[in-house]
Amino acid sequence: MQQLASAVEWIEENATHAEVLPLLISVLEHPVLRRSEPVGELTGRTVAAALAWLEKHGADVTATRLLQALLGVPGLPDERLGEVVAYSLRWLVRHESHPRGRYLLQPLLSHTGLDDDQFDAGVLLAIGWLRDRGTGTRAYFLLESLLECSGLVAARVRDTVALARTWLTHHRSMPEAGFVLKPLLVRRDLTDGEGEWVLAEAMDWLRAHRRSRAARRVMTALAEHPGIGAADREELLTTGIAWLESHSHSPQSAQTLRSLFGPTHLNVARTRMLVDCGLRWMSQQKPADTWQMLGVLAERSDLPPDRAATVESLVTARVSADPTALDARWVLEPRLARSDITLAQRTKTIAWSFAWLERHRPHGDAHVLLGSLLALKDLSATETGRVVEWSIEWLELHADGAAGTFAVRGAEALLGRLLSLELDAAQVRRLDAHLRERKALGGGAPGGGDFGSPRP
């Protein structure tokens, strides 16, 4: 840290000199400072020096790397963020079709702290850049970022889809086309004609790339799409099972199987095929690596009786052997959400969950299991009180006071669960700071069910 402090001191003394730029970027992207949230003293001083540099050199082409680094600073105060966004938009207007533009547009569009006007300005600049350079091979990076924005108004969606179609006309056979097809498949605001086109385009692409590792992103988006036809779904399941068996060590195998189950119940034969695929996959792995896959199977209420018994036996054996295993949460969370399990099974799952939380509740991901417990109606008053206390402690530890990171970390969802309960005055006072964070994101009044979310 002493070396970093010396570097920051030198930067402050030379903040307006052009040659300080590489060191500014290195310090802003230093992993030690990136882990310091909210913005710590050294980061704050470096951000101030970076803004002083931009005041003099912000129109230079080289400013993009510094602007990218600033947009990546976690927990940046709103005032500082506003200055960074203003410099970014001015640079993009000045250098509207410069090749470096996409490197700045991507982090700008994905930043959670933009207001509506800033976001729309960024979207318009991205569309303009793509109209000039959108047929280049690597334009898919920016197309992906733009298609993943959920705040696009209808006119911007039409423009973006048209640009994606143009790009795919030139590059549909490339493996990288999957980065454009997936966000197109995920959007639910396409016209009927656009939706039919992207389903056909994605199936054609998958047939050509079905054995590749890259096939997973398009395959899972197709499997979760509500408009896929029966024949395509049959083909997709066959492709998906073959992919899982040929990529048995993929860390995404569990998520892939979950997607293949799809948004609606399958017939018994297809369900059995998918369960057997998951069980075979588990038999080929070390037990410690199978928790997520077991969780995917354990969450299903539509398994054939014999397969349901097999999964139940595995769950009981694995979790009862060590309910405090860190990855056991992958089984406990979906298990708590099932309303069809027996009282005995639910009682065991609650006991296992409490054991897990006793050991891991400071853990960053504990909020999901806490939220699952808060949603239950059959906890005793004592049990509910313990979960409420643990949840408030988690918020105090992991919510950093910055509205821009509030929902991203899961704090908003947990707060929503807490606000659905009757809390005492002391508990409400402890939640007050987090209520302000939620209000800054546009959340509803305390006790309401409509919770705000950040700009995607």
C-alpha cells in the first residue's frame, strides 16, 4: 500500500501532464483499490486527479482508456460519476465513429448508475457508431451490450434489431454470432416477425455449431424461449443432451440442464432423459463438484416417481453428511422453494439451512438462502426472529451505501423480503439507510411490493 500511496502522491503533483495517463490508469485498475468499496481515500484522490487530467486532455483520442477505467471504479459517488459520464458523452460526440468508440460505449451502456437521459444519449451514440461501423467483425461486442439493455424504448429496439440483422447477414456463420443471437433470443419486446426470424436464425446457427463450447449460450436461450415450436424443441433436447455428454467437465453443465427443462413441463420420456443425463454427469465428477447439478434435479417437482426417489436419496445422503458444506446452498435454496415436499422433508431442509447459516451467514451469497427462509410461512416465531436478525446483519455488512450497487448485490431482494414482515421499531431504524438506497433506485414506499432496479 505504501507504493500505491507514493504513486497517488506523484499523480496528484503531475495530474495535468499528458504523460501521467498510463500510471493513472494502472492505479485506478489496481486490484487492491478495486476491492476497496465504497471509494476509499486513495481511490478518491486518484479519481480527482483523473478528472483534472480530463479537464485538460479530455478531447484527446487517448482519453478513452482513462474513461473506461473510471467507469469501472466501484461505488463511485454520484457527483463524480456524473462528471465521468459527461466527459464520456462529450468524447463520443467529438469522435463519433472512431474505432475506439466501442471500447467506451460498452462500459457506459452497462453502468448501473446512469439516469434516463444519460442512458438514452449513450444508446443513440451506440446506434450511430454501429450505423457507421456495424458491419465490422468485432462490432458484435457493442451489439451484444446494446441488445442486453432492458431500458430501450421501442424505436431504439427496432434500430438495434435492424443493425443486428445487418451484422448477421455478413457474419452468421461465425462462432461469434452466438453473442448476438443470445441477447436477441432473450428479449421479449421483439415484433412477431423479428421473433420468428431470430428463432429460425438461431436454430440454423446451432445446427452448424452444435458440438462447439460456444453453442451453449444459444442453446440455453432457445430452450428457455416461449415461442419455440415442438419440432425445434425436440431437436434442441437431443442436441442439448449430446452437448452435455461431450462437455462433461463444463462448469456451466448444471445451468445448461436447467435451461433444457424449459419453461413448461416436458413429457415423461423427455424428462426421464434429462434426469438420466444429469445423473450420468454427476457419476463422472468428484462429489464436491456436483452440488449445482444436484440442486437442478432437486428443484424439479415433475420427475417420474422412480427418478424422484433416486434424487431424494442423493439429497438426503449428501446434505445430511455435511449440511455446512459451502456449496450445499445450491440444493437448500431450491428445496425450500418447493411446496410439494412433505412436512418431514421441509423440516429437515429448514434445519440444514439453519446449520449452513450458522457457519456461513457472513458469506456474500448467504442472502439468497436468507430470502428463501423469510418467504416461508411455517417458521416458528423464534426461527423467524433469528432469520430477520441474520438478514439485517448481512445488509449491514454487504450493502455499501451506494445506490448503484444496491440491487446488483442482492441487497434489494433481501430488503423486500424483510419489508413484507412485521418488524419492530429498532429493526426498522437499522434498515433506514438501506431504505434510502432503495429510494435512490426508484423503489416503492416501505412495505410495498414494487421494488426499484438499477439501470441495466
